[in-house]
Amino acid sequence: MPNKVLMQIRNTALDVYNKIKKKKQPTLTTPIRALSNVTYNVKAGFFELNGKMKTRTLTASTVKSFAQTLRMMALSKELIKNNDIATKREAYYVSKNWGDARFNEQSDSDSVMDDIEAMFGVNREQIGFIADEHGGDVAGKLIVHDKNEKGKPVRIDCTKMGSGAYSIPTSVEHLKFETSAKFILAIETKGMFERLNRHGFWKKANCILVSMGGVPSRACRRFIRKLSDEKKLPVYVFCDGDFYGYMNIYRTLKVGSGNAAHINEYFCVPKAKFIGITPKDIEEYKLPTHPLKEVDIKRGKDALKNDPFVLHHKEWQKAIKKQLQMKVRAEQQALAKWGLNFVIDKYLPEKLKNPKTWLP
Amino acid sequence: MAPTIAEEMARKQREISIAEFFEKNRHLLGFDNKRKALLTAVKEAVDNALDACEEANIIPDIIVEVIEMGSDRYRVIVEDNGPGIVKNQIPKIFAKLLYGSKFHRLKQSRGQQGIGISASVMYSQLTTGRAARILSKISPNKPAHYYELKIDTSKNKPLILKDEEREWDKPHGTRVELDLEGSYIKAGQSVDNYLKQTAIINPHVTITYVNPKAEQIIFPRATEEMPRQTSEIKPHPYGVELGLLLKMLRNTPFRTLQAFFVNEFSRVGAGTAKLICEQALVPPSISPHKVTREDAEKLINAIQKTKIISPPTDCISPIGEELLEKGLRKEVNAEYYCAVTRNPSVYRGNPFQVEVGIAYGGDQSQNEPATLLRFANRVPLLYQQGGCAIYKSVVQTNWKPYGLNQSNGALPIGPVTIAVHIASVWVPFTSESKEAIAHYPEIISEIKLALQEAGRKLQKYTLKKRRVKEELKKRSYIEKYIPHVAIGLKEILDLKKYETENIENELRKMLEKHRGKLEDMGFDPSKNIDFDEELARIGKEEEKETQEEQ
């Protein structure tokens, strides 16, 4: 059966080739991946692409990426045909052999790769590339059924990771889960994950801990979504009390991003809820704070103005405005003021019992 | 009674003749140093020759010889085919300062004050003790007349040392021969450069020049057409000062003030004359000789308040855009030329006209300041560039929009030659040596307008050149990636070699077609057929030689 993506690559190239033979300007169009070109599909729960496209052709401003896109598509074709994969970094280095068309920075290479994904509506693995980002750590009452390098089944028990954790692989589609946990707790910082893991919080609360380690990678988002969908588990998110935590981490996990708008659909968790640290928490729990910096304030104001997710949820607007008024932010680890295990003994149990204090 | 100190001093005071004055103040006339002295002598003689020919409507053939006599002495010989000078006038013209036909009239001509040639004679006599030798013939039917002359400086009168008839095979003309102390260099402010620029700005003249190295250089004329005859005009009331008005009132033959104004001035009719008189509360019927000093002052004020039409301007003969450009073409091998002749304008009642020529690019150096050529009444100005109104106007014009670099208060920098010519019935110089033009605001303003007009023409060219350059840059940038587009397609579609090459060619063709045909803005040095390389070299190459010698 001919690979769908190979056909897409071939057809796109053929289109360019024919246009040139007919002495017409060849073009490559891809969707614009930005917040300005998404709509928040509330029912489905994620950011959807609108129609705006960008075109690359034989002009001084776009010819370079035009050539680079074609050459990367050719690389994809080779990877798929040979059943091989290349990391994003490797793809960047391959380009160093392309003479004038080589990428100067990896960010340029990543961007062209994302464009090709968007052109064909596929995930990067389908065009032969994998991320080199860190997947995310998992601990708790969960059994994962994976395969080893020879394709033989492997059974991983996440309760038996000792003081460590299970690391989410790059590709999660093939995983199968077994669990008796009641919910998934997604945590921003490694430090907080460490404390909860060391003191067996997942045992006490009967949950699965996932450390996102900052902005969650695609694999991490897909993992949480898959696990939550298949085992019908609610997802609660616990981040620092600042705009980065709310927007870059939580919002991306929940509805996706402008940059990944072309693949958001399966890579977000619309069911997720934000349990803390909320601006109200900062006041109620009298947490030690830091003043908001210029960059924080700008982030908050931008979110109020431009983010379709915020624009839809009044509670988030209230929360952001409140924090801008308060002019301070607080980290999740600030709870240690009231005792190292205050978070385990008091904060989390109280919050989990009280949905009224959550944000959508 | 013993004389008072004042009486003692009075005994020592005596009248100083104008000749004695200039004897001690040579720098005022252009004889400050030996190099300049040689140039000034040649210049004065050539100016007179050209003026004479043009007045007589004879197409000029001038011969200039500079012979090295040793010990810094040179013999300067200037011979023309002009109308010649009447025998009786010769001594006064050559050996009496401030004698001439030109001071009392307003007419565009090279010589203005009647000092020039006599000053040269005086300088020659001062430095070598020798007399000036003049030969002149006014008609083929009459013999030529030969004089040897000196100046009696205490009385400002000619001393005739020889006076005889001679045979001369020319039908008419004048030949001036002077021995003087001087210094000859080929480059820069030199006789060679002066003659070359004179030839450029006077395309109807042929000059044959024999330099001190006995090399003969001919500057052939570029046109047989004589320039338009200039005409004399009466002074315009706006330009008259109290002193001149009083003098005119005293000397006029007209019997009423009204008639005086109508006849002695330009642009004054009976009505205007009456208006002036009424405004000044002086009766128009009064005799001009009876007008008092106070009345004259009132008349001056009245004139300024009365509306009088501008003076006639057809008395000026400009070079014209075509010939100005042609002259530049001979001298500079450039990519682009343009010339502008403005309409005549007026300063202090005197009509004047400004012309500008620009030669851009080509052989000229990119990072040097512009070469500025200045001319007044078809005479090159080689000295006092910094003090000249032309220089000031160029420096105060903003050349950056026209494609040149420029620091504040300096000449523009770039491959450009700017030629500026001012023609007037009376050119205002900063000193008697006629080296730089005085800073009248009306003149500076006109020059700037002319420069800007020419600059705008230049701008069209430099903008076009820059656009083409940028377009070429863009194209070569895009071209860089065309092979990669072809490689991408080749790898995806498994194209054969010829198919890939085909694609590359198609892409190149498409690039050219889509972006339009580019004009070739390159400089072809052989394209300018008017360029005379030998001519251009005159006055330049020796700078290198002198540098090597040093």
C-alpha cells in the first residue's frame, strides 16, 4: 500500500515541476501557524487553524525557504522509504551539506519542518522526524505496555521506579495502559514532582504523577491525553502562580498553541483543569512572592488582548487582571514556607476537594 | 615763525597717482607671486583679444606663446585676428591704468575695469625694466603700427619709446609682447589649465599655444557659430547709489529731471519718471544740474519705493546647455552629462544669468571631492575658490539626495565635475584681480537654484543606477537558490540529468522575464566620442611628475 505521505510529497513536487514547465511561477503554500490565525473551538476544546496561508516562491524574500522546503521534503522521502528516522538536530546537520541552502540555525530548520507538517496535515513522525525534547516523567499507579528494540512486548510498572521515574518515550501511539488510579496530576516543576514522589503522594491520593518539566513536549501532551481518554481519568494541573505557568504551560497543555495549530487536535487535553497556584491562592495562603517583571506584565496584557482561550473564559480574565493588580507572582514551591510537606498534608488535599477554587 | 608740525607734515604730503598705488599693491591686481603673475598677464591679454573679436563679430583665432628666457624670466606673446586698435589709442590702452572703453558701460564682457593689460605692462616694466611691444593693424589697406611702451607711474601716463609703421601679412589684428618675471608650472592653477578651460567654455575659439617647453598645443574650435552678440544697456534705477547718481546728474546733457531719468536709465518711461519725482517731492521739470545732495538722497529713496520693471535681459549671452555639455564632454570622460541654463535674473539692477553643467561617473574617482570649474563671462576663475560665491553656493547645496556624499560645509564627494558659469553686464568680484565672485544673496540664490535643477537631473540618473544595482543584487541572490530547487525536485521525482538542467534553465528564464529586462548601466569608456584624452590630460599629469621629482 503506497504511503499516503509519500504520495503527498510527490504530488506537491509534481505540482511545482509542472508549473515550471508551463513557465508559470511555482509556489508552495502552508498555513500560517500563529495565534493570529487560530480560532478556539470550544466544543472540540482546542485551537483550530483559520484559513490564512503563506506562500513561498521565486522572490528575494522567500526563495531560500522555498528551496529549503523542497530539499527537506526530499530528505523526508528518503527517511520514509528507508524506514529511518532523524532527530530535529540531525536534520539540521544534514542540511549543512546543502551548500547555500543550508540552515544557519536549528530554529530555521525546525520551522521548515513544522511547515511541512502543516502542509500535509501530519505529525512530524509521519515525515520521518522525531523530537529531541525531554518527554516527561511519570510515577504512580500505572502499568505501561511498550515494545523493546526487537519488537518484543515489555511491561513497565510505574510504582516500581524507586526514587526515580518512568520517562515518556518519543512515540506513544502504540502504548497500552493499565491503572486503578483516580486522576492524573500534571506538575510544572521537577522539584515539586520529586517531593510528591519521594513522599508517596501518588499512593496516598491514588493518582498518577506526571512531571511536565516546563512547557510539555508533544509526546507528553499526547501521553496525558491518551491515558486520560482511554482510562477516563480527570487531569488536574499544578503550576507556578505566574503568567508563564498559566499560558505557556497550562494553556498549551489544555488547548494547544498557535505554533502547533496544525496538529493541536490530538496533542492537547481539553478536559484538564487548573488547580493552582491561582492568584487567590497567593492571597489565601499568604505565599511569599516576587514582583512582576516588565516581561511578565507584558505577557499578562498580551494574553488578555490576544489569546483566544483567555478571551473565551471570563474566570481567566478575572484571574489575570487580579494578578496584574497584585503585581506579584508566587512559585509552587513557595508553599514550603508553611512546612516542607505542607503541600502534601494541607494544600493539595484542600484544593482537590474544592472544585470552586479551580480555574477552567 | 617756526612751522607747525602740521605744516611740516603738509610739506611731505603729495598726490599719489593710481599707478604708484598699484605699483606698491600688486596683489590687488593678481601679481602677488611669480606663478600667478605669468598667468595673469596671459589672461588679461587673451581676455582682451576675445572681447575684441566678439565685438567685431570676427571668429577668434588666438596664438599664445610663452618663452622661457632663463632666470625666472618669460616672454609672453598673445596675437589675435581681431579688429585691431586705432593707432592713437594704443598708448593709452596699454600704458595708462584705468583707461578703457568698458568701465562706463554695462555690457557683458570679459574685461571690466580697464586695469588688466596696463597692469601687466607695469608689472613687466617693474620686474624686467623692459618696454611692452605692441603691434596692431586695423585694415588690410593700412600698414600695421608698432609701439614700444612704458608707464610713467608718477603721472599715470604712457611713455612712448618707439612708434613706427611696419609690414604685417595679417589683414587685421593685434599682437602683444611682454617680458616679465614669472614661474611656469604645468598643473593646477597654470597657464595650460587656463587656456584649456578657456577653450572649453568658448567653443567658437581656436587657440594655438606654444608652451615654455616649445611644445605646440592646438585647441580647435567646436563650432563655427559665434555666440550671440551682447548689447549694452543703460543702468537700472534699482542699482544706482547716491554717488553715481550725483555724478550722472552733473554730467548729463538732458535739461529736465524727467528727461534725465527717461534717457539715462533703462526701463523708465515718462510716467515712471514722474512718479519718482513726485514721490521724492522734487519737480520733474527741474534741471538735473540744480539737484541738491538732499534731493538726490530723496530721489534714491523714491526709486526704491517705485515699482519699476526688471532690466532687459537679452543683453546677456549665455553659453547654452548644448555647448556647455559639449565642453564638459571634451574634458571629462563620464557616464552622464547634463546642463542647465537658468533664465536671467537681476542683482542690484544688473541682469545676470547662471549656467551649470555636471559630468558624473566614468573615469572620475569615487571618493574624492567634486571638481569645481568656475567661469565668469566666459573666463575661467582659477584662484580663490574658497572665497567665491560659486563655491559657497555649491557647499551650501545639499547633494545627498542627488546621489553624492557630503560633509557639512564641504564640497560633495563623488565622481563628479561641476561647472558653473555666470554671465552678467557687470560681474561683482571680490577684488580687482577678478578671481572670485562677490557674495550677493541674489546671485547665490540663483546659483543654488541652478545647481539644484542640474542636481535633480543627476538624481534621476543616480537613482536609476542604484535601482539597477539593487535589482541585480536581488537577482543574483535568487539565482543562488535555483540549483537547490532543482536538486529538491530531482530527488523527490527521480528526474534525469537533462530534466534537472531543463528545470534550472526554465527557472532562470522565468526570473529574467518576471522581473524585467535590466538596462546595462556599466561605463563604456569608448562610448563618449567627444572625449579628448590629450586635452583632458593638460594641466593634470605633471602633478604626478612633480610628485616623483620631489
